[in-house]
Amino acid sequence: MSRVGTYGIVSYINSNQEFCLAKHAFIIPKQNSKYLYYFLSSPIAKIQIESFATGSTQKTISLRSIKEIVLSLPDLPTQTRIASILSAIDDKNRTQPPDKPNPRTNG
């Protein structure tokens, strides 16, 4: 999740390669990373993230504030099941062609 400027943008990196995150991002270890991606992208998390953002020119979320975000963390097997279900839905949405426009409604 980004912390500065475009704060609260959540990314999922599906790789075992080492890489640099820079000082404006963070990782939460020992949880299902895909589950955390979905949780931090949820409206519940976004409200919390927005409430912690400070600054006028370039909003920032401090590491202290990040530690205060209330995470809904079920046990690891449940996190894995939830992430798998949401990931399958995302995959289906990515592969499904867009609906054809309805000629009677012009869209």
C-alpha cells in the first residue's frame, strides 16, 4: 500500500523475486498476502485509511497510523479460502467479454 501522495493504493505482487519497495510502501508479513490485498482494497479499510491521512499539499499516512488500522484477520486457512474465492471472481471478470450494448437503450 502506498503511503504518500496517492496514499492507500493497494498492490499485489505475485512474485518470489526480491525487489525494492522504497520508503513509501509497506508489507504486512505472516498473513495471506492476497487476502490482505482484498481487505485493504475494501470500503471498510479505505474509510480507515482516509481517516488517517494528514497533510495539505501531499497527504501522507504515517507508519504509526498504519499500525492502527484495524484488520479483520481470520485464521490463515480462512484467509486463504476468502482470497481464493475473490481471486476466482477477479479472474472471471478479467476474462469475461464486456456486455454488448442494448440497441433499445443506446448503451
